[in-house]
Amino acid sequence: LWTSPELEENTFFSYIGGEFTIICTYQSKFLFSKKYWCRGRFQYNCDILLDTDGVAKPKNKNRLSISDVQRYNIFVKVTNLQIEDSDVYWIGIEKMNADIMTSIKVTVTLGKSLSKPRLWPLTPLTDSPTCWGKPVTIRCGDAKGTNVFYAWYQNIHHKSFLLLNSSDLSLHCSILTEDSDYYCSASNSISNAQSDALSVKTLLPDDSSCIYVANIPGKNQSDVTKVVKSHETINILHKM
């Protein structure tokens, strides 16, 4: 049996929630022999989890599959890895007198610590959408790590409030009643990290045609000065 060349020294490292696929090549004379995947330190005393004949019934069959559909190749796939999956496993082929087996050591760890999440607008701010009261969606992401969850918070009067559990924050006139800062939090089972602040200034509040400025550090923001002045001029003319 020969395992995938990218499987260094027949060992595999992953994190909680990860997955792997192992490809094992065998000689043509074993084409019709039963293949199986088993667990345990000792090859002739391991617990068969799944086989190509469908005899073994795994406890987590939704996470585990084995196939022999391509000639001379065995495919074993395990998904949604957990800490308790760390162990020695064997790919085996039934053979008279002694099965042919090769071992794979699997190590599953908690995961990587998170890096600082990044913010970016899904609509370019240079197009001045905020000048005309149009909604803008700010995305939070790129926090390097595993099993990352994102949430948005709003800072008002030095207090933080959870807005939503999502990577996307939608800014629109109906919620922009006053100046405020927003930030995104990325978290997993190992750590959490916070983005730079998204500063939003409401220049002309209105339910549908407000004017506001969204400032993301490192991003260009729109120039709303002329738009504000034109609105002020229109208001003056209406009062005359």
C-alpha cells in the first residue's frame, strides 16, 4: 500500500472542525479484495470503523466514508474532526494469512489563535453612496484562525451593545440617528480579536434620505461637503 505523497511520514495534523482525505494505492491483484479503515495502536487488534463491503457500521457514518471506485485507489475521508479523533488508524486490505495494512497517525488540536479581523465596504465609498442616503454594507473577515465566528457591536456613550451575530453590517438611514462607532469581534474556542473602529457620523439625519460619513481606517471616504451644502440651500429655499 502507498499513501498520498503529501502525507508526510504517514502523519496528519488538523484542527477541530477540519477534515482530511487519504488516497491509498494498491496492486491490481487486490482489486476485488475488501478494504477497510480501522482504529487502534496495534494493527491486528484495531477496531474496524468502515469497510468497502458495507459490513462495518460506524457510529459517525455522516463524518466518515471509504470508497474503492477508482481502480487501484482507496479513498478515505473524515470530516468535522474532534479532539477525541486523535489516534492511530489503519487502511487495510483483506488477504489470506495476513492482511496488508498501512498506518496513519492523526492529531487534532484546538485550533489557531485569531489574528485581527479586517473591515472593508462591499460598496466602494469613493462612489459617495453615503452622500445620498444609500445603504452600505461593511464586511468583517480575514481573521486567520479556525472555526471563526463574527459579531458586530455598537459603541454609544462609552458603552458597547451587541448588534448582530454576522460578518456583515448594513448601514442605512433608519438606524443612523446619531454619531456612533462600530467594531467587529472575531472569536473561536482559542481566543478573540477586535477590529479597528468603524466611525459613522450622521450629518443630516432622516429616515430615508439621510447623509452620513462612514470612516474605515485605511480606506478612502467620500467627500460629502458639497452634498451637505446643496441640502442646506434647498432647505433655505423651501423656507423662503
